[in-house]
Amino acid sequence: MAAGLVAKGLGKRFPGVVALRGVDLTLLPGEVHALVGANGAGKSTLIKILSGYYPTYEGEVWVDGRPVRLVRPDLAFQNGIEVVHQEVDTALVPTLSVAENLFLERIAEGRLGGVLTPGRLLAEAGRALDELGFDLDPGARVEALSLHQKQLLVIARALLRDLRYLILDEPTAALSQLEAEHLFALVERLKEEGVGVLYISHRLAEVERLADRVTVLRAGEKVAAFERPFDLAKVVEAMLGAPAGALFPEKTPVPGAVRLLARGLARPPRVRGVDLSLRVGEVVGLTGLAGAGKTELLRLLFGADRPRAGEVVLEGRPVRFQSPTDAVRAGVYLVPEERRREGLLLDKPVRENLSLPFLEAFARALGWLDRRAERAHAEEVIRRVGLHPPDPEREVRLLSGGNQQKVVVGRWLGGRPRVLLFDEATQGVDVGAKKEIYRLVRAAAREAAVLFATSEVDEALGVADRVLVMRDGRVVAELPGDPSRRQEALALATGARA
Amino acid sequence: MKRLGDFLLRYGVLLAVAVLVVYFKYATTAFWDLDNFLDILRASSILTIVALGVTFSVVVNGFDVSVGGVVGLVVMLATALMVIWHVPWYLAALAGLAVGVVAGLFNSFLIVKLKIPDLLATLGALYLLQGMQLAITKGDAVYKGMTNPWSPDRAQATGEIPGVFLYLGQGYAFASETFRGIPVPVLVMAAVAVLAWFFLDFTRWGRAMYAVGGNPEAARLAGLPVNRYRTAAYVISATLSALAGLVLAARLGSGTVGAGRDYLLDAVAATFVGFAVLAARRPNVWGTVLGAVFVGILLNGLTMLNMPFYIQDIVKGLVLIAALGISYAIRREGE
């Protein structure tokens, strides 16, 4: 068989979920092959299989004609495969120098001898980096490097041990424009040297510029493949799939007065100057790719981070939240992105999770908590959000993902919200729970201004009355909440259209 | 097998206490006696108060190892104020408590503001406090009729520790003709335990502290002032240690160099034994009390068996390791 990294019928199942099914993929030496797909399409699972992360998987892999089982990370290295993860830090030791990280494996295997003088190590690393043409200071400590420099270091280390297939996972997600250009040049160079590059990115503009071929994943399956020259509109269509059915509730917006106003809100690099206004009675969607700055924008509005510039006006009065404590007191609430880490006390009953921000309201003399009032409140919220099972004393960790999310949403609904901020509120919940969360979001808009952030454009268009599209820290467009505008929205979010 | 494991995790500590009591009853002559039990409680009372303080720091997912230093400093300061400087007992006591508040604020400054890991920050504070303890008297012990270390002509110190103050450590309440009475330190311990229990389990502040310890980020995003609660926990921890120091000073009737040193490890052991009581999986007041009494019974029984003193440390070490083993095993199961 010919040269190349060839995968046939790759698949991976987890209890209750098929993350990847029957995917064929070929990566030839000297090509850039782009892998695209929406969140949850199976890109990460595919990369993890190729990097030897899983001890078991379905399907077969050949490297240059030889069958291999990539069941351990070192087997991937030995076959010339290197993955540069989005969180590149995981592959490096932050407290050691560039030189030490560069030769980490050789040091571990004793191939540089037992005695390592720092001088010799630095000299050898300097020589190696020069040969590769990488501009890195061998004596610098890795923790002081920028993300891009860390990427370079990982790639350099791979080149030192016969790199033939390089997998880049969202490599530009946190890079500046200049650094991204530098990375593109490097990818071109590696390609000329015969390295096969599998390039994973949400950013279709990059894909168009670099890729020779594109493979599209959706819901764990390969749904399309394109050769250059390709039509980006078709790629977008393949990523989206057929429009979802009656998942979304009816919209009956009754926009009232402006509740929250932001002007020039900025905290570089993730938020670079955002204006928005939210009215009571409407749901405003906020969409964009992962890393576009949605989460960071919400955190600024909530006082979890402080803006470097700009102002926030709540009901006509400028506010400057020093912490979430101030925001909560003003009735501005956030449903955070990672509910288990940021939202819930998993070991505590539903009742305690629901009352957490409003303990003061249940406290009597001497700070004594009135548990009966607390429980009555919990029961009311549970009814309202349709929690299953409807038991206020159940520990939250025992609930399903969708019901856990209902606890987080219900907590804020029960507290007379003025402004409600949702961050990826339906992540990791099943379709039934999604529907109910959409219903709650719409219902919340009756008394509050609602900003609903999601990286799924269909969801944003389906739930919201109008949708702001964010890219690279800015709001680049506003669309009406019309599901038929999905291609336009995705094109704007990915930069396929300015 | 799994069932047995669950049973041991849940009732292990209670079982251990029961086994100890039965064993000591038959192995010694004086153990099974109401007065001896009250003695055990009295001996455990100071430890319990310190351990309840440590419990507060553990509730907010921190750790306070400076408690032993606070106890020692307060013993020295309170007695020296009375004996050397003739300060009235109530002002000396207030000064002792103030030391606790300041030490707690200092600890939380290191941990919350400077973001030094709690274990290391309070370890530093521990050394500092131990040094200050010695500095008060230039390293001398405090007792009635001691030489005043600060007097240029080495005059005798003429102050004394009044009986009112000593009552706190040596007195008995509710005495009758047939009953010696309940030792006052035991009453102090009971009062502290009930207050701590009320605070942690029944007030909004206690609830918030558990939330801060359970998931700081979630607590912050729910609008709780996380740093303020952490600060409060360290202040309570050190202030309870200061109270324990006052009781110890009254019990000893003098200021002994090195007093309070043992309490640190015993208090940690008690707190972590408390984790395991009834598989609570979290620091809790009655668990800590039981843990402290458990350590007290152990030490009392070993003394009655005429075990050499060094056996005590070995046994304490084993108990601490066993308690940690159990509580971490429970934590893992929770994940």
C-alpha cells in the first residue's frame, strides 16, 4: 500500500453515546487536510484515537502501508504522528527550560548521558533550533512563553524525532493575527518538506487558504469530503445538516424598555469593544465560534471579570460591578458555561443549590435559616422548571445533565431576574431537556432582559428574537432570529464572509 | 466484601471508640468510672476547642496549622500579663482573644490576598507565633514568684493569677455531696461545640462557608463574597485556639514554655477522624468532637496501661493515618 496515514471505519463508543462511527480518512505526505465540523461532531474523538489516547477503538489504521494499533501515546510518536492540542501546555513542563523540554524524552531515556551540564544542553538545543529555523530562546522557561511559542516548541520537538504526520487542533484559536500568519507559513513549509498536516479548525477562512482537501464530520459521522477548489457554502451546508424540526418554542416578543446597555466594553484579547442593548421582553442571541469571546463578554457583564474599557448601564444608571456579588444584588444573573464546575454544589441537595445566592432572604434572627421557607421556595421552583424527579432533597450529582441544568436555571428564575445571561445553556443535555430549557428561556424574557449565548447558530436563531454574531472579540453582525438565516450566520461566524 | 467496607466506613469510628472503651474497662481498674470519664472529657476539652477551630478552616477547604502556635502564645501572654504586669484577669483574657483575631486576620491576609497555599502560610505563621511566645518572657516560664525577665535588677514578679481565672481551667460546676461536679473546661467545650454546630448547620453564614469550601467558583458565581467567608473562617479558627489557650493557661496555672505544641497534630487528627464519622464526607462539628474525645480516650487508656510516653505518639500517628485513609477513601467514592 502507498504512503500515508490511512484510517478505515474508525469509531468510538462511550456508555450511551456513539461519539464516532465508521469514519474513513486519508492523510497523504505533503498535503494539508482540513477536518471541520460543529461542536460535538466528533473531531476531538478522532484526534484522540490518532494520538493513542484510547486503549480501545473501532476500525483500522495504516501508516505507510503497515497496520498499526494506536492504543498508547508512544505508539503514535513511534509512527511519526504528533498532535498539537489546543491546550498545548499539557505536553510541556512549564518550570523547565525550552532546551530541557525539547530533549525531554532523550533525557528520560538517558540518551544524552547521565551528566547533563546546562551549557551543553543549551548549546545542543540552540543548534537544533537553528537547523529547524525556529526562533526560540533555548534558555527561556516554558511558562514564560506565549501560546504560539509553545506550539512551535511542541512542533520542533516532534521534528527532532522524525515527524511525518502532524495534527493541529484549533491552532489559531488563541493566536494574534501575526502569530497566525507565522503558523500558516510554517504549515506551508512542513507541507513542502513532505509532512502530512491534518488541520482542525472552525475558521473556514483558514481552511480555504491552507487546505488541499476538506473532510466534514457531523454527529460522529463523515458526511462530506471536498477537494480543492471547494465551495465554502457547500462546506457550511454539510456542517449544519438538515434544519432541526419543531425544537424551538413559539416566539412572542414584547420588547419593552432598554434594561441593559453596554458601550465599548473591552478586555483584550478576547473582548475588543462590544456595544449591545437588551430590552426586557426579548431574547437576544449571541453566537460565534468557540473562542470568539462570548463567555468572556458575559463574564464582563456579570462582574466576574473587570472590563479594561467601556461602560455598562443598567436601567439608565451606569453600573460598575466589582464582583458577581454586586451583579447578583442588582438582579443580573449568569448561567455559566460549565455547570458542574461553575454552577453547582454537586454534593448538596437541590434545595440548597436553589437558595444559594439568596440565603439572606431565608435568614431570620441570628442568621438562622428558615428551612421550611427554603423548602417551599425549592418546591415552587421545581414545579416551574419541571425538575425530574421533583425532590428538593435529592443530591444534585444524582440528577441527569439536563436536570442539573434546570437547577442552575431555576435558581436564577426563582430570584426575580432583571437581566439573565445564559452561556451554552444546553451543552451536554439531551433533546428533551433542550426543549424545556428553551421554553424556560422564553418564559424568563417576560420579566427580564435575556442574552442567550451559544456556539450553535441554529439554536441562537431558533430561540432568540435577534442574534448578535461575534468573531474575534467583536460583534460583527446582527441578524433577525430567523432559522433560515443559518448559512449567513455561520458564514459570518467562521469568517467565510466578512 | 463491599458491604463490609461500607459498614466500616460508616460506623468505623464509633466502633473503634466502643472497642477502646470495652478494652480499657477490662484492662484497667480505674477506667470505668464517672469521674474518670469526666477527666477524659476535661483532658479532651482543650483539644476539642482547637479542633473545632481547625474544622472551620477545613470547611472552607483550607487548612490552619498555626493553631498550636496561637494556643502557646496566648498561654504565655495571658499569664505573663497577670503575673509580670499586674493586668486584671479579664483584660488579660481579652488580650488573649485579640491575639487570636489578629493571628486569624494575618493568616487570611497571607492566604486570601497573597495567595500563599494555606498549609505553607499557616506553617510560617506557626513559627512566628512560637517565636513570639518565647519572646514575651525571653524564654522563661511564667509562675508566681518568678524572676521578672524584663526587670534590670532581676526583681521578683509580684503579680499572680487570680482564682476567678483559674476557675476556667480547674473549677467544677454543679457539684453536690455525692458528685464532684462537671469540670468547667468541659462546659466551655460543650458551649463552643453547640455554638459552632448552630453556626455551621443552621445559619446562612455556615451554609455559605460549606458552599465556599465545596465549590469556590460556583459559590463566587452565585454571588457569595468568597474571600470574606474564607477570612472569617481563619479568624474563627485562630480565635477558638486563643480561647483554648486561655483554658489551658487556667488549667496549668502558669505559663509553660512549649505549651500548646501537641495540640496541632491532635486537632488535625480529630478533624479528619470527624470526616469519617457516619460517612459524613465533610468536616462537621460532632464528628470533630467525637474525634477529639476518641483521641482523649486513647491517650487516657494508654496512660492507665502504663505505656511509655513514646508509644502515645506512635499510636496517634497510626490513628491519624487511618482516619486520613478512611476520609480520602470516602472522598474518592463520592467522585
